[in-house]
Amino acid sequence: MPGKATRPDDGRLKNRGGYRGGGRPVGSTSPRGQRGIHQIRAYEDEWELIKEFIQLARKDIDKCRLTLSLLKSDIEKYS
């Protein structure tokens, strides 16, 4: 049997995988497009808050924007 870079003799040539019917269904992506990849380092207690906020932001982003602006102004006022 030749190596992987050449034509294999073990039947993989006819194994089309995702060519026919595989992959993501049509129309399953969001009209807003794909989410970007973001990485953040946080302690466990911070990460719990971040995860909760992410879940809330995915449900109603406008309310989260309003709440975030209120929190920012409150923190800036007292610091």
C-alpha cells in the first residue's frame, strides 16, 4: 500500500465523507454571521459571572447594554 500522500488502496478513495449530505444543514447559521473567537483569562469566581452575563446577552443584548451602562456609570460615580 502506498503512503497517505498517494492514492490509497484500502478503499478510502470512494469514501467521500462530507461530500454528499454531510456537514451543517442549509439555513442553520445565524443571519448575523459567525461569532468571533475571543479568549479571556479569569479566576473561577470571575468566570462564573462572565458565563452568566454571556447567557443573558444572548437572550436580550439590549437589556444587557443598558445594564452595563448603568453599572459603568455607578462604578465611575463612586470611584
